[in-house]
Amino acid sequence: MIEDEKLKQLKEKATEIRKEIVTMVHRANSGHVGGSLGATDLLVALYYQVMNHKPDQPDWEERDRFILSKGHCTPVIYAVLADCGYFPKEDLKTFRRPGSHLQGHPYQPKTPGIEACTGTLGLGISTGLGMALGAKLRNQSH
């Protein structure tokens, strides 16, 4: 069970992330707020309590993988990744701008911490399953 102080810290972090989501979408005048706000608690719990990851080494082989299957909800993953240190928080100001690596759907080759390009609903489960099977065949535990 999560200690009371840790739970309080996670709730505070979720509030910070929600503020960042609203700010990003408002600044861009574009984006999906509802799905992002609704997924915030889940991503905060995963990235700050459960997952094994190293923001300074986004391609670390033993990292846990997170696939955002509902790819249109990028504000939440971008806010969390920036807060964790995968890329500068300043980049969030470029959300959905031409030339930015922070577009409306996650684009793995350009954004550190993004594991797969998604957007087509249902794509995430098959991508995650393939990654998990590959890890199992290589005797890896991520």
C-alpha cells in the first residue's frame, strides 16, 4: 500500500500535470483535453511510482514500456515525460506547432520517451503485445 505522504505527493503531481495539459491545449487552441485529464492519475502512478525508466537514457534496454494507445491524448504523456526530464518543459510551448516534435499523435522517432507511434485506436494492444513477446524471447523482464 502507498504511504500517506507518497499518495499526497502523487496527487499533487497529478494536479500539476493537469494544469500543464490545460495550458498546452489552450495555448495551441487544439487538442484533446478530456481523455488527457482522465488518464492523468494513471500515468502519474505509473511514471512516478511503478515503472522502471531512466529519462536520461530513453533507449535503456531494461526500461518498462508505456504505449499510449489512444494516441490523440498526447497532452498527458507529453506533460509527464517533460516533467520526468525526457525533454525540456519549454518544449511543451510548441505543442501542435509546425516543426515541433510534440504533435497531436505520438511520434516515436522524434520524441524521447515515446515508445510507439499511435493514433489508430486498438493499435497499442498489438504493439505492446509484440514488445512483450520480443522481450520474453530475449529473456528480458521489462
